[in-house]
Amino acid sequence: MGQSQHIFIVDDEPPAREMVGDYLKMHGFAVTLCDGGKSLRAAIETDVPDLVVLDLNMPEEDGLSIIRDLKSRANIPIIMLTATASPIDRVVGLELGADDYIAKPCELRELMARIRSVLRRSAPVRTVAGTEAAGAKASKNQLVRFGTKWLDLEAQALRDDEGNEHPLTASEFGLLKVFAANPKRVLSRERLLELANARDSEAFDRAVDLRIMRIRRKIEPDPAKPAVIRTIRGGGYLFSPAGDKA
């Protein structure tokens, strides 16, 4: 258990890359520095990181396409660094599955707080391997039906009836867990953020809608007419376990 968590820092500017790297090493993390998408992919061949800190504005390959590629391979938590990136880039990055963002030049203590927060939210995904048999009985109560899928709270996984896993970001799992604990209750965006432990509501308000749209694509029988996670005008969102009109 005592092993350091491994963070990849992807930035084409050596001083920025090294400054963040040195700060994280000082705080006990293992660090790999990458100057772009190519070196990131090479590094992932030898070791899968616990989290990636990714600059969005790089000449060789833009950060958004790296996020898309990374999330299609594995559910590695990603924090975006955005300098000149417009709000649109941040929103697209979040929709592609990034877990958080921070503006450059970043306050290193804030970056550290966000890294710890994202790692906390995604940690159980890594500790569940090998415990399935032992926890099979317990996990029966840990399964929640969401439309066409089952949410396994213990493994933090979304599965279909055949047992195939469908990737979830840490923040999507956070929202589904809140809905699972509050069935048939209208939850405002603010309450959802509070219960999911997402800070920075100004940044995440729009992201809640995007994440719910993304979740609906995975769980709703008809995402265009959501019946499982419904929008309540002026109120927020409501989880109907049976997809009924309750």
C-alpha cells in the first residue's frame, strides 16, 4: 500500500513541466515528465499513471485529442492545465472525460489540492482488483439499476446485463453514487455538486449538465427522452430507479 502514486505531467514547456514535477516529488509523488502526446503514449506502455496533468495548448498535438485518445484506452484521471484555452475548450475537455482543470500559471498548492481531490474520488477503482470473489455477497447490495445498466458501487463500475463494463469518469461515478443514495428526490445542481464533493461550483455548474448528458447516453433506453435521470424544470435532476413517472 505504501507505494507512491504516479503522476504524468504533459507540457511542452520544460520550465513549467519541471516546476510542477519538482513540487509533486517534494510531496511524495512519483513523477514522469512528458513533452507531448508521443512521449506520453510511450510512457504509458511501460507504466499506467494514477493521474495525468495535461497542458491543453501544445503545438505538436492539442490536449483535447490526447484526452479523447487516453479515455478511449483507459479511465485514467486527467487534470487539464489551461492557459489561453477558452471556456469552450474546458467544457469540451470535461465532456471528453477530463476530471478537472486549473488555469496556467497555476498556484501549485491549488494544483496539489485538486490532484488529491481527483485521486480520492478515483482511488477505489484501483483497490478493488482481486477482491471480487471475497466481496461477491456484499456487493449484491452494492448494485444499483440505472436504466439499461447496473452501477457497482464497490467496484465503481457501470455494467450491462451481459457483464460488460462501460467506462465511467470519477466525476460521472460521483454523480451516479449521489443519485443512487437519493432515489426519487429532486436534486439541484448545487446540491449535486455538494454531495459529490465537487468544489468550484461556478466552473462545474455547466459541467453537471454535460456530465448528466454523457451519463444518459450510457444508461437511458432512449437518451433523447430521459426517463431514468429526469430534468425537473427549475429544480434540477431526479433519479427514477424504474424509469417511471414517480
